[in-house]
Amino acid sequence: MAVLFSELLVPGWAERGMIGLGEVTGEISLPCHIAEPELFFDESAPRVLLAKSLCSSCPMRSACLEGALSRREPCGIWGGELFVNGEIVASKRTVGRPRLKETLATASTMSDEALAS
């Protein structure tokens, strides 16, 4: 039985015999339950890396990632991976245009690869 977020808002829901998070995870202390929740949905690169590092030692990491993939989570850190629009990405794109140096380096790499083949 799953616990809906709306049930968590009802005072005394745990006394009515519903299954809570403790029954699912047992006595395991999960990093995402100790840290501030906003950390796992932050936009800044350093905080994204911090959230990913917290997931690295989590015993539920693979189950969390599997669940996020099946739900196509729209955003956030799930199972140590960054999700954007339901897809795993390496890093979030910052606001605005890419820096000219990055664009030139990417174009140079692509042209070198094209010449090699």
C-alpha cells in the first residue's frame, strides 16, 4: 500500500494503520530524509553535486533510481542522477547562451572527429 502525500497532511494518519515510510525503509536513515528537501531540486551546480554525493552512500539508491526512471520524474536528483524532463542528464544547462570558448571547443572537437573518419 502506498502512502499518498495528501494522507501525510491529515493529522493522525499513522494511527489509522496506514503504512508509512518507516515500514517501507525500516530503521534505515536515508540521506534524502535528513537533508533539506530543496537540496535535491536546486538549480545551482555546487548544490546539485552535493545532492548527488549524498546519494552515493544511500542503500536505497538503485531502487530510488529505478522508481524515478519508471515514473519519468520531471526534475531533481533521484538515485544519484540528475533528472530534467524525465531524462537523466550530466548537468543542468545554465541560463543564457553557452560561453564562446565552450562553443568553439565543441565545434573544434566535432570537426577533428569528422576529419578523422
